[in-house]
Amino acid sequence: MQTRYNSKIDAWLMIVIIVAFLISLASLILELLIPGALQQGGWISALIVLVVWAFIISLIWPLYYEITPTELVVRSGILHWKIPLDSIQKVSPSQNMLASPALSLDRLRIEYSQHDKTRFMLISPKDKQGFLQNLAQNAGGFEQSDDGIVRLA
């Protein structure tokens, strides 16, 4: 059975994104209101703004985490990762600000093995407890540890 979890979204982050969008839109409109701006390259500014916003949206929509019987699928716009459940070693709370497929700083740090190296991914499911329970149930061999789960040796 597959279970999908949406990303938690911090209000402050959405405000920053919306304000940035509105500022770039307002500056673009003001530039295009100048007589002859389109003939003098104003269309290049419009194109750049559209490309930048299309790129940003393509990285954050859709954003979800899906637990399947064999893997954790992380989808962040055009990017996606598949982490085998049996490679996950530990899941713990994190406030790490590194860029990640998460729209909140209320995050989970997923530690997993890949090619004999320990890697991690930061995610922010809206329902953290449900996510942890579902992950432990599907992956098997985990025990509760603090606010997270850890694989039994």
C-alpha cells in the first residue's frame, strides 16, 4: 500500500515567496510602462522573470513524500528521489536550514546507506507522527527513539 504525505508549509516561507514574486512582478510592470521599453529590450526582462519563476515553481510543485512497500519516494517538482526502505538507518527531528525538498524548517532527517556511504535527506511531512509510524511499519526493524525511529542492529 502506498501512502502519500504532503509537505508542511511554513507561513513565513510562503510570505517570502509571495513577496518576492510580487516585487519582481511590480518591477517588471513598472519597466514595461516606460514608453518604448519593449523595443529597448524590456521583453528580455519579462522573459527572464518568467523563466526564473517557472524554474522556482518546477522545483516546489508538486512536493510530497510517498511510502511504498519497498521505498520512500520524495517528489519535489521535476526532481525525485527513491530511497529503499531497507537502506534507511535512522529518522530524527531536524531544524537544519540546508536546501532540501521541504517547505518548512520543522523537518525530519532521513539517514540512509547508499553505495557504502551514509547519506541523508531532509523532508517536512505535515503529519510527522503518521509518517514515522507508517515508515517503521513498512520498513520493519525499527524502534522508537526520542522523537524519531532507529533501525535495530
